[in-house]
Amino acid sequence: MTPPEAVPLTMTRMSLHRRVQVAAFTLAMVVAAAIGVTNLVMAVRDLPRTAMTANDTVARLLGSYLDTSLFNRVEELRHLAQSSLVWTALSDSQGRDIYIKPFLEDRNQAMVHGRLALLDYRGRFVAGKASPLAGGEGEAEDLVSEVLASGLITARLAPGDRPVLILGVPIFYVYTDDVIGVLLGSYDLAGLLGRQSVADLVGRGVDLRLADRVWTLWRDAEAATGVYVPASYRVAHAELPGLYALDLQVYSTRNPWLPHLQARAGLMLLVSLLLAAVVWWLAGLAAIRVSGRLEALAAAILANPTGGPDQIPLDTGGDEIAVLSGALRQALSAQEEARRELHQLAYYDPLTGLMNRALFEDKLADALRRCQRRGDSFALLFIDLDRFKLVNDTAGHEAGDLLLQAVAARIRDRIRASDLACRRSGDEFTVLMEPCEAEDLAVQLAEELIQRLSAPCPLPAGTSVTVGASIGIALFPRDGVSAAELMANADAAMYAAKERGAGRCCLYVPGVGRACQPVPVDNAPCTT
């Protein structure tokens, strides 16, 4: 195989230095880009969840506060409705508001976002604030009627611009369990949440939902550009779940993750540029220190690109470059060994060590061109062992392999240095005898090979086997001018020899095959 032509290279300290810097810079940018893309991908996935978590936290804070506030107010109304002050005032027909009226007035003054009112068993106002009865388009009146009829605590949201929850608690006469009145409370839900966690509401909106009715409790007007990642909290009485069920929804009023993405992208760009500058500088320092030794190593390789391991200079520095030098020497040694092994496997029979069919046919083609150009002659011998199958059947394949190795050695020992031998397949061998001026020389070689191959072959177990050989001979150019023609005619002559009895050779004659003088060998069956 002809090695590829070496490409001349010009190496300078600056070019190597620059290549190292460019490689390091490129690697740093790739790493930085990979980290940046990964970071942004993670941000794109995590920031919406983070915004949802933040809104969910605010929803839990506000919802818990509203839930607790409403629960406390319901319990407050329940305890007040059960107090003796209230039912005594309603059961006393004369002067019933003497004590309850100032009491409810004081309570209403203390309540910032709520009002209390006391009504009798007919729904008539007794004491407190009459405002819950004035609004709500009849919601309060209907609620009072429902409480008086059912004797159950009832709640309703009054329609309007602001969400107002109206609670009605029945008042029972202690001796007869009859409903003698209603304690009515109205609460401005937006007012209850108005001052809670204002800092957490920046950039957010808060809606209160009941079925298809929605009230906006809070909305950051400066940042209101849309509705993003809403989170809800259900507000309901713990002991009376059917009393009211409100959905408190908190959402972002501006894109909550875009500023974070922009900030991350800018930071990653700045870090990437700084990393690239540092890597460029460090790579330059490293290249200056190692370029001389690397150039010496490269120069040795370029001086003889197809050379062996001896061309690599020994480097005793003990660092990575020394390891590289040693690795190159080992690699070249391994390459030479692998090349030899590949050549052996590709062109030689692994059992006998003779040429294989592919290499022999290449050599035969070379001999044809050479003899055609010079006008020389050569002989092709086709050898087939007699009774070889009997050896495999009786002595085993291991004995057959040993026999084939002995046959190859005997052929190799007999032929000339200019002759070529090949194991074609199984127990078939071919010999190229070049030059061969007369057929008598080929016949003499065939007879001697038959004698050698008919000798007993000892086996390791102390036994021996004996086989013979039949040989066909074709001469160039008399019996053919192409490799295929010569091989076919030598094969035909070999079969003609077998037909005349084992241990014979035949020269090729078109259509017949001319028998040579038989060789006096023992044609007895194979023995072991």
C-alpha cells in the first residue's frame, strides 16, 4: 500500500500560539453558551412556576386572613345572638332597646368595615345600623325572611360595585326555642383586605368570585398590563361549609418573568465575555510555554510522516507533552504491529502460513503481466490431497489441521525462492513456478511434491497418517493467457490425474489431459 503524500506544513510560534488561543476561546464560548442556554431554559421553565408560587403564597395569606376574619365575625354574631342581652331585649315589649341600642351603637363605632343591626320576629328594625337594610336591592330583606322561616344562619353577597357579605343569625327565645328576631351583620370584604400585605400586592391584582359574579378587590393600576399565572384560594366557614363559598383569586398584572429573563441573559453575556477574556489570556500563556516542545515533536513527525516510533524524540519532562511523546511512540509501534497483523490476516492463511487465495491471485496477475512483457513462461500446479476426508473422519479435525500444516511445510521446503505457494481452500493448494522454461521442470516438481506429500505424517499422540496428492499442471502461455483460464485448466488436469488413480500428476491437454509418468508411491489407504 502506497502511503499518502505528505502535505508540507509551515509552523511558527505565533501560529501555534494563536491556534491554542482560538481553540481555548472557542471552547470557553461554547461552554458559556451551553451554560447560558441551559440557564435560560431552566429559567423559562422555573420562573412561571416561581410566579405561580408567589401568587399562591399571597392568595393563601389574603385568603387565610379573610377566612379567619369572616369566621370570627360569624362566631361573634352567634355568641351575641345567644346572649341574654339580645333575647331579653326582644322578648320585653316595653323598653326593649334601652340596653341593646347603646350596646350596638358602640359595637358599630368600633367596627371599621362592618355594621350590625337587630330586627324583631316581623323583620322590623330594632337597633344598630339600618344601612344593611337600605341597600342590596332587597337582598337583606330576603335574607331576613329566610332566617326567620328556617331558623338557620344564612349569608348572601349583596350586588354592587363592592362585595358586601350580609350575615343573618336567628335569635331564639330561651324558653320556647322560637325565633324572635334576627341579628344582621354586613361586612365590606374589600375593606377587610384593603390594608393587608400591601407590599405583596405590588404588580398584582385580587378578585373575589362568587359563581359568575366578580369583584375586583385590588389592582395595581401602574403595572396593569394583563393577567398572568392566577392562583386561587377558597374561603368557606369551617363548620358551616354551605354558609358561603368565595373564591379569592390573586394574579400578576404584568409579565412576572420577563425582567428576570432579561437580567439573566445580560448577566450571562457579561460573564461569558469575562470568561472568554480570561481564557484567552491563560491560553496564550500556556501556548507560549509548550509551543516549543510541541513544535519539536511536530517537526519530527513532519520530517518523516510514514516513519516508525524511533523518529519520535524522547521527552523526559514528565508532563503531558512527555506523555504525548511516549504515547505517539507507542501508537506508532502499535500501528506497525497492527499493520503487520492486518497484512498477515488479509493475505495469508492463518492455519498454514501460506498465501491465501486473494494474494496468490494478485501475484498470478503480476506474473502474467511480467511474463507477457518479457516473453517468459511459468507453470501453475493445482494440488489436491488424496483421502484427506478420511483423516478428518477417522482421526478428527485436529489431526487434519496438523496434516495441513505438515503439507504446507513440505511444499514450502521443496519449492524455489522465486516460486509461490498458496492454500486455496480446504485440502487444495496451488504453486506458481516462475520461471519455467520446459514442462519437464514442472513435471519434476510435481513428482517430488507427490513423493513428499505421500510420506507418513506423525501425530502428537504417537500415531501417524498417510495421504497422497493429485496434481494438475497448466503452462503459460501454452495452456492459457489469463489467470482464470490457467486456473481452470490446472484444475481440470488435477481431476484427470485423480481419474487415473491417486498419487499422479497430469499436464493439461484440451479435452483430455495428458498423463505423466506415474510416480512410484504407496497408494494404500490412509492409516492412523
